Amino acid sequence: MSFNPNENHSITLAAASVMTKAYRDADINSKIGGFFGKDAIQAILNQPTCVGLKFYFALDNGNLTLVLCGAKTDENDLFEGVLAEDCKPDPPHHSTNNPLNS
């Protein structure tokens, strides 16, 4: 198999809000989301063989976070290139109430 850089990942707000509410209701973790800055994401995407982002759930001192890396067409990670972590967790970095978080 291979990754398609033009794959459609779109979702309606209605479907996304049902899914995010199901996660919050499951009470799996106190974190409901996180933020990565544009520069960190763009640095990963700018790597020559990068066709998209891959993420891994991780723990940082017991706190849920994500580690981002690039992905190549052959589904392999760009683990020796640019990586990103230090996701700004939600909460406490919380948006005003909207269909995705409340």
C-alpha cells in the first residue's frame, strides 16, 4: 500500500462534533485536544519526500501529548528529519465553546 498525498480527509462539522463528543463522553483522558503551530507543521511538510503528517500518542511526564513526523508515500515515517512535540494541550489551552469541544 502507499499513502496518497491528495487523499480527502474532509468531514462535516456535524459528524466531527458527534465524534469529539463521543471521545469526551468516554472520559478516556482529561485532554480533549491540542495545538501545534504552523511553523512546526510546515517544517515537517517541507521535507522533500514528505506527503503528509503522521502522529503518535505519547506521554510527557505522565501527560498525554502527540509526536508529529512526516510520512513518505511508501508509508514509512520520516523519523530522521524534522519532528514536533510539545503540543499545547486542551485544557488548559481551550477555545471558546463550539461544536467540537462542548
